[in-house]
Amino acid sequence: MRLDKFLKVSRLIKRRTLAKEVASQGRITINGHQSKASSTVEIGDELVIQFGQKIVTLKVESLKETTKKDEAASLYTVIKEEPIKKDEPF
């Protein structure tokens, strides 16, 4: 499944066009490799996504063409969520 479609179906990002923008800005990696919106996502892949002021690492558990809102979170497992560290002045 395409990365942008997975992000939309899993409801990690609301719209597919927004998912494409985030990927083109280089804010998503799949298994440690920079990815594009057209990159293929498979079960077991580890995604690292930079959302604003936090970095979320997750594992793909399932792939579906469509999901209901309450089932969307079952497509992935959050491994860790951490704030982006800003350089503090001395």
C-alpha cells in the first residue's frame, strides 16, 4: 500500500494531500530510509513521522483499503512518542 494512502486510512494524517506534503518535506522514514508519498508500506515496517513538535515511531500491524474510525488505530502500534529537543542557549 502507498504511504500516503496508509496515513489517511489509519487516520494518522487527515487528508491524503497533506500526507503527500509531509512526505515530500522529508519528515517520514520507513525502516530508516527517507520515503516519498509513493513508497510502499508493508506489515512489520517501522515508520518515524515528525509531527510539528514531536516525533512518533510506530509499527505497521495491518493494511486495509478502508477502515471505520474506531478500527483505524488497530492498523499500527505506537512504539514511542518524543518531543523534538530544541537547542537551549548557554
